[in-house]
Amino acid sequence: MTDYFALLGQPRAPWLDPAALKEAYHRQTLKSHPDTATPDRGNDFAELNEAYQVLHDPKRRLHPR
């Protein structure tokens, strides 16, 4: 299972600052977007998107799956 907090560089807490989470997400996606990243990066963009969706929703953050 992927550690969404580590993936987006967020503290492991039940509450997160939405603005800081969004900024971290955008900063990471700029590095791994399929149009700008090198092909050897893999599917990091999809993982980042999933991590943001889970951490953005407080209910899913506590129970990701």
C-alpha cells in the first residue's frame, strides 16, 4: 500500500491544511506530469492524483481503502 502522506510530503495527521496539500500536489505533479516528465518516471502522476484525492477527503484520509 502506498503511503499517501509521504508521497505528497505531508505530516501524518488526521487534519491537513487544504491550501498546503494543494500546493504540495501541484508542485509534485509539475515534476511528474506525462507531458513534461521523462519516460522512465513510470506512472507517478496517477499515484499522485490518487494520493491527493484520498488526503483531500477527511473520511477517506482516515480509511483510505
